[in-house]
Amino acid sequence: MTNPAMNRVLTTPILIVFGLAYMVPLGIFTTYGQVTVLSHGHLPIAYIITLVMIFFTALSYCRMSTFLPLSGSAYSYTQRTFGPVIGFSIGWVQILDYLFLPIVNYVVLGLYLHEAFPAIPAWSFILGALISVTALNYIGVRLITPINLFLIALQVVFIGLFILLSFNGTDLSPSNLIEPLNPTGNDMAGLLSGAAVLCLAFLGFDAIATMAEETKNASKTLPRAIMLTVAIAGGIFLIVSFVSNISYPQWQDFIPIDRQDTASLDVINRVGENSGFGGKLLSDLFLAAYLTGVYASAMTSQTSVSRILFAMGREGVLPRKVFYNLHPKFHTPHLALICVAAFSLIALFIPLNLVVSMISFGALVAFTSVNACVIKSHLFTQAKENYNLKGFLSYGLLPLIGMCLTIWLWINLDSHAMTIGLIWFALGMSYLIYITKFFKQPVPEIGHDEIDEIIRAREEDE
């Protein structure tokens, strides 16, 4: 029987649009209040710390996506490099952030749209978004690309308007301009905690790797798209965070928990009022651009998690008949998409702060594993090819730095996130014990011959 194969239709621009839609350029405002308080008004520095870690980790994703271009991303890399038990462990933890990212978007859509239209219950907005997102993903990724491009363009236009208006009526004295970039030694613990939270903002560059089996010339296209997406998103986040901090330097106003969720609206209103544009008008434009971005992120995040489930179904650790199954016409993992949509129904009742706390744990564990995979797969498996200075730097030192940075941020997560993450990990281990009958049977996995067949098919297509 021929193995299911997805259509290779994705190019570098499409993947960049996919990654940016996943990240949500305006997503900086989702955690703006929380991280501004944690960093004592030095949000740009927290972003710089996160961006440095992301840069090294993105290089490792580039290495592994070239070496092993499979849909499972961190799961597939770890399974092939460290074996099926560790591979399953990483894949299970990876699901934590990927599975809950669509839910975050649905909850945000419900909350904000209900605020705008109080007569309509939040659950109706959540359900409508969930059904439409699933339908678009069911048909295929090429259809959602122009939609994502349009939604990203709306956000970019708003960001440009926001930056332009920010310099009208804002204190541009040297002391105010330097303050967001001048933390003290006492701020370091808060900066690290904030940087760990900001990993959520960058989730999207790694999701590009899950599209490997639908990408043309994947060995060149994926690395280029990953690094360009990180550079573009990082630039946007740094500029907007700096402008926001100088526009509203009184970060102490956001210390009360109930002010943190709406801190972005306070900043938007002040910029609108100071510039003479109108706080209410700018706030309405922000909500329109932000919510369209959240919808785009819901589409791309559901796409990514369905590809990871597809890869785990191919391995056999999840039921193959359900998850390793492509639609005969659209060549999409349609049953996996339906399962993700069904799970996402918990967005109808789960609180936003609980969902957010579940995500960074899984992301940082996956980032650590990918850095480790580069070191082992290239320096040990292919040692003869890499016994030189370039090999040591590319496959040894750089991923080691990335791994240390991700572990550093991981241990700075708040206790709530750590507790939930460890509980999720324990559930995964319990499931693994069940399917292996207390490890008396081997962990199901795809054979190396089948992996090589997938890679050969990709190379022939290229």
C-alpha cells in the first residue's frame, strides 16, 4: 500500500506568511501588561533575551529540518536521534503547547467579541470561529494563505499607524528614551521570568518545520523561511515594545492583576489621545486588527498540531487509522483536524490564564530537545564529516548555547506552569506504559527504511 503523501505546494513566502500569522504580529499586546510588570518597565530587554535564545534555537531547527524533513518537527527529530521512548516523551510535551494554542485564540476571540457585542454570548463566537477555521484547514493550506496574507497586512498597517502616532505628544527626552533599555541588577529575575513568558510570542517559527512534507525544495526553503520569520517578527516586537514603553512609562499602573489583561488598551488609548487621533477610534482599529490576527493564528496553529498528530499516527503511538489518514481529494490530515477541533471545544469554558500557563512549558522543552538533536545527530552520528572548526561551531557550540538558554528560561517559568507541565508529562508517561504494557513491548515507531523512502521521494520531487 502506498504511504499517504501530502501535496508539496509551499514556498518561502507562503511559509513566512504562515509563521507570521501563527505568531500574530500584534500578539505582543497579549502579554504586554504581565511582562511589563515582571520586567519593571523594561519590556524591550525581555524581548531581546528571548530573541537571542530563539535565534540559536532557530538555527538548530534549520539544521534538523534539512537533515530530517518530516512533519513531526521536534518529535520526529528526537525520535530519530534519541530513540522512540525519548521521542515520544518530547512529542507528548510538544503537543501541550501546540494543542492549546488554537484554544488560546478561540478564548480571546470569544472574550473580546463578547465585550464588543454584549448581547451575543461568547460561546457563539468561539463556536463560529472553530467551525470556520476547521473547514478552511480541511480544504488545504493553499486556500488559507491569501486569507492569512490579508490578515497580516491589516496588522502591519495598524502597527505602522501606531508607531507614527506614538511620536506625537510623547516625551522624547533622552531619559525617557533610555529608560526602557536601562534595567538595574535588581530587575534581572523579573526579566528572565518575562522572557520565559515571551516564548509564547515567538511560537510560529518552529511551526514552519511541521510543514516540511508540504514544502517545495524543503532543504533550502525551510531554513530560509524559519530565519526570515524570526528576524521579521523579532524586529516588530522590539520596535512596538519600545514605542509602547516610552508612550506609557508608568508601568506601576499595571501592577494590579485586573489591569494587566487590558494594559494594551490603556497604551492604545493614551497614544490616540496624545496624538489627537482619538483614543476610542484607535482602540477600535486596534481591536479590529488584533482580532483578525488572532483568527489567522487559530488557522495556522490548528494546521501545525494536526501535522504533529499525523506524524505520531505514522509512528503508531497514536491510532494510525485516525491520525495517519489523508483526505483523498484535499490531501490534508482531515481526521486529525476533526480531533483537534473536538478537543478545542474546551475553549467554551476554560479560563484564558489557565490555557496560557500550559504553553511555554512544552515549547521550551521542545526547543531544548531540538538543540540537543543537532549536537548528537551531527557530531556523533556524522562525526567524520564535522571534525573541523565550522562543524564544531555549527553543530556543537551554537546548539549548545541554544540549549543552555532554553533550559535557563525553562527553570524561570512560574510554578503554576511547571506544575501543569509536569502533570501533563506524567499523563504521557502513563499512556506510554499502557501501550507498551510496562515496556514489555517496544514503543511503536516508523521504520528507518520508511523515513528514508519519504526523504527520497522529497528529493526526487525537488
